[in-house]
Amino acid sequence: MKISMVALVWAAMASVAHAETAQCSVDGVGTFDCDLSRDGGGLTFALPDGKVFAFALTGADEGLGYLSAADAAPGSYPKELGKMTPATDAPGCWVGGKDGFAFCVRVAQ
């Protein structure tokens, strides 16, 4: 299951998807404009330093986060950020990853 989830995440990051203008926020990075790609039960966006964050839903209220290096090559393994759940007090935000990783995404209207 772990290998297939990583393959799914990598495919989502590597595929060309429709990007939406959004505002993203990541703990330790801050808030920034981003191009959000959504595909089924997942999303991806680039951080200002070029790393790519990917999130894949695994259930109704939980998902897994992954972070790939800016120069990641096909076949490289992303860093697993752990299980995340929706923040109770902030719509569009997910929390609970390893090391307290949290992110928020707000799509531009």
C-alpha cells in the first residue's frame, strides 16, 4: 500500500493538471501565492523554495502529506509528512503531520 500511495502521489506531481490561482500557507514558510493542481482526491503546489507539496486523501477526514525536493528526479522518494486531518478552527487547513507540519489552501474567487 505504501508503494502504491507514493506512486500515486508522484504521478499527481508529475502529471500536467489544470492549475488554479490560490493562496497557500505552510508552517515555517508563511503565506504565498501558489498555483494549485487538484486531481481527484489530491492536490499539489510548489513552495517558494521550489519544493513540491503533495496531499492525498486516504479517508473522509484524513490524508497524507508528502514533500519533494525542488530538483527531485523521477523515481526519487518524497519525504513523508504523515497523517493529517482538517483543522477544526480554520477551513481549508490541515494539521497533524510529522513535526507539526500544517498547510492551508484558499482558492482565488
